[in-house]
Amino acid sequence: MAELKFRRFTLNQRIQHILFFVSFILLAYTGFPLKFPEEWWSHLMIESVGGFDNRTLIHHLSGLVMIGVSVYHVVFHILEKPRYDVLFNLKDLDDFRQQIKYYLRYSDEHPKFGRYTWKQKFEYFGAGFGAVIMGFTGLLMWQPFEAMKYFPIGLVQIANLFHTWEAVLASIAVFIGHFYDEHFDKFPNLSWLTGNIPEEELRHEHPLEYEEAMKNRVVPENIEHDKNNNILIVGFAKLIFTMIFVAICVWMLWISYNVLAEAIRTYIL
């Protein structure tokens, strides 16, 4: 039986997303060993990329890729027809209140989201804000002595602090928050590769967009999908994904604890 799917992301958007998250993962992978050089896993991570010089090269190149794709994304969406529905509005407040009521069982009605939920907007602008902070502070830290010719030394030191804290915050937001919402809860979610979203998912998570698409008869391709096939394969893959997801969550929480403890020792005690 054919399952109706809707086009969610264009090829251009998928390429941007892939470049952004690959550069982000490489930045995190090559950045945390520098922050926690005494940890046993830091030496393994540095060795896995061929040594400290390679680590530095990969980190810098990944940073340039993230800055480049971020600038391209902004320019592309300004020159293209802008999507104003990605901006926060009063309906997001109503949706948030309704979702809290729904979770607390004060209401049986789930909020009716459009193309973007309030959580997706937070993730989107959070990623943009993080890219700006990480990009600016990273450039200052790349050549700190050169930067001190144009900026006060205190600004460069603050940049180092912001770079570290934003890296931890962004990693927790992506590896725990984003992964849970978009992948763990909807495994396997392949929309980032195919650009398509199943009809049932669109109707459940974005009912207003679904109603608009059906009203305007915006019906994309039908793709054959047999739900009875590969149940064991999908189940096993979901088990492996769950184990990796839990391991990453524990690791990120441990890293955040270390950063917080270091900050308390340095700036409070």
C-alpha cells in the first residue's frame, strides 16, 4: 500500500543541514579534548584524528565551514522568498501554554502547530545564536596575540570563557534535546536525507500545515512503503540507537558537571 509523503526540505536545505551538523560534530569532537586534556578519553580522541596538529587543523576547518554555511543560509533566505512563519509570534505562547496543560493532563487537546513548532523555532534560532557566538569567539582564539592588537586582553579572555560554555550548552541542546525530539522519538527519521515527511507525522505534529496542504492539493509523490517488512531490522537498529543515545546523554551530563564544577572553583571559591 502506497504511503503519502510530503516534501519537507529542499535539496539545498538538506545540503546546508548536513554541512552544519557534520562541522558541528567535528568541532565538538576535536574541541572537548582541548578543554579536558587530563581525561582518559581526550588522548584517544586526539589519536583517532592523527595527533594534535590534525586535531587543530580539523577544528579550524570545521569552524570555517560552519561560519560559511551559516552566512550562506542567511543570505540564501534573504534573497529567496523569506519564510516569516519561522519567526516567534503570539500563537507560540498559546501553543506553549496549551502543551503544558496537555502534558499535565489539564487538557485533552494537543496544540495545533503549523509548519514550525515553538520548540523547533527555539532550536533554529538557538543554533543561529550559537554559530555567531562560537564563530566570533573562535576567530579571536585562533590568533589570540593578533586579536589583542585590536581588542582588549580582557575581551579575548572572555571570548575563551564564552567559547567553552557555549560549546557545552550547544552540545547538550543538540545531542540530547534535538536528537530526542527529531530522531529518538521518531526513529528512523530520514527526512534530513530524503526531504520527505510521512503523512501521519505531518498530520500529527503539524496539523495546520497538513490542512493547508490538503486544501491547496499540494500532494507530493507517493512512495511505496510496506510497514510489515524489516520489523526486526528496524527494532534492532532502534535498540542500538537507544544505547548510543543514552551513552551520549550520560557523557554530555558528565562534561557539563565538570565545566560547572570548574567554574565554581575558579570564580566562586
